[in-house]
Amino acid sequence: MFGHSLAPNDNHVLRCIAAGGVSNLLVGLYGNPDSKANREAIGNADSLAALRERLRGDRWPLAIKYYDAESAHVWDAP
């Protein structure tokens, strides 16, 4: 899924990710990683990983990997 903001209005989707079997979550950060929006995204991703641990235990961790969203051209047509 591309373009998700990890915002509270989509908590129902985030809970499905936390309860599911996806092992890696890629989170794109746009601009300065220390910006308010990026700090919120990082905090929300960390909370999602913690929820996964509470729901599924440490046998099924959710690995969070961050990337520079400016360098990913997922919307470019081939």
C-alpha cells in the first residue's frame, strides 16, 4: 500500500496490519526526518510495532524500515 499516512483516521487498517502476518512495513519519510509530520509517522509506526507485539507476541515481530519518499518513484508510469 502506498500513500498511507499512518493517521488515526485509519486505525482500523492499522489494527489489521498489527494483527496480520506482514513481517515488514516500509515507511516513507518526506523531507527532514525530524519534521513534525515525520516524527508523528515514526511514532505511529513504532506504536504499530508495539501493538503487533502485544497481539502476536515476540515470535511474529513487525520490522519497520524507513526510506526517503523523495527517492521512491512508485507513481511513475513505466
